Amino acid sequence: MTFSKDWIYETSPTDADYIKDIDDYIRGLATAIRERLAVDHAFYANEGGATDVGMHRQVTFLNTGSPPSSDSRGAKVYYAPSDGRLRIVYPDGTNKKIPDERDISGGGGGTSEFPPGTILYFYQASPPPGWDVVSGVGDSVLAVQGGDVYVTPGAIAGTWSLSVSGTASGTTGSSTDLTLPTHKHSLGVSGSFIKYDEQNPMFRISFTSEGYPFSWYSFPSDSGDAGSTQGHDHSANLSVTASTGSWRPRAAVGILARKL
């Protein structure tokens, strides 16, 4: 910062100066003091009834490059370029940053500083000032601790690999889920079916041709376990295999960020 008067007044005037020159030094000293105090305070060459004289307009903290040493008599405030924060060095040597709007959370204008290392989810593309994106957690959902898989908080668990397979079988009249009710077997002709004739005993093929019903008896059998009105067995196998790694639930995508 440039001042109109250099600070020479600790060595001037000298014993060799004339008394008539001392008034110039006095005026110069007043200007030099005012200009320097006015950097952070309200000081005027002519106050003119100003009511804020001597009050702080701002407080400037220089970048000293390193924190000050602790002092048992009180705390020291300084600017730390390492994190761009104002910090306080307490008498016991503890060094803490001073919270500002970067640490504000919640409503009502209250401030709640999250300790460094706190990890939160943000529904946005980039972290707020004072936060950094957590790496290595992409393409994951959030889960609450519990169960056999989500055991350790702060760690990745589970997998997107989805593989489902199984085999099931059952017969008519059994207690399984694959039982089949009494039914007919189609011959592939419209309106045709096979029915077991209990009185003969034979299978009867019934069908319709040109609007007239026809029946043809055939297939003599000594067993009545394959007709539509008789109980008979069916077996079925079920095998399902799902593709792996292709499914994702609908999600509100954001980031996890860590407090610096």
C-alpha cells in the first residue's frame, strides 16, 4: 500500500534542523499516522463532524506463511493460506479454524460446524466449499448398518452381480406349487380334445367337422389314469438364470463428500 508520507519521523527532525522546520514534521507525522490507521479504521484528514472516527472498517490479516507461536497471555488470530481460513492459536497451543458461512448448515441462520472428516451425501454435481469428493464409492447405493451383508459402516459391501437359479417339480395331487387341475389335451384341431371313457374303458377323441360333432373311440387301456376326468401325474422342472450386472434401481444421483 502506498502512503503520501514515508515513515521517517522516528529519526526526524534532528538536532540540526531549524525550529521553523519542526511544524512541517509535525504535520507530516499526523498524515503518516492517519493514512496507516485508515487502512482498517475510519480516520479523516478533516473529520467534519464524522461519528465513526476510530471505528473498525475491516480487519486485515496478512499471509505470514506460518502460524504464530502460542502465548500464555491470550489467543492469537491469523490467516492460514493452507486452507484459506482464519484460525486461532490458543494459549495451550491448540490451533482451531474460525467457522464461517462455509460451515453453515440447517435453517434458522444457525451455524453447525461439521468436524473435519465428516462424510455427507450431496444431491449435486460438486461438493460445497470446504468439502472434497470421496473416491472409490461410485455406482453404490446407501445402506443402513444391519443384516449379514451391511456389517461395517464406512465400507463398501454387497455386489451388483445378480444370479438366480433353481429347480422345482411337483405332481397332481401333491402339496407342491406345481399341481395341475383336471384338464384336456388338445389335438391341434379346433374344438377337439381327448377324453377317457370310463364305461368302455377307452379314450375318446371328440372333434367338430363342418358343424357336426364326431367321436372316435380308440386306444383301449386297462388304466384310467390319463384321461381328462381321471387323476393323472405331471412333472415339471423350473430353471431360471438372470443376467448379471445389468440392473440398477432408479436413483437420485449425487456425491459423497468429506469435510476438510
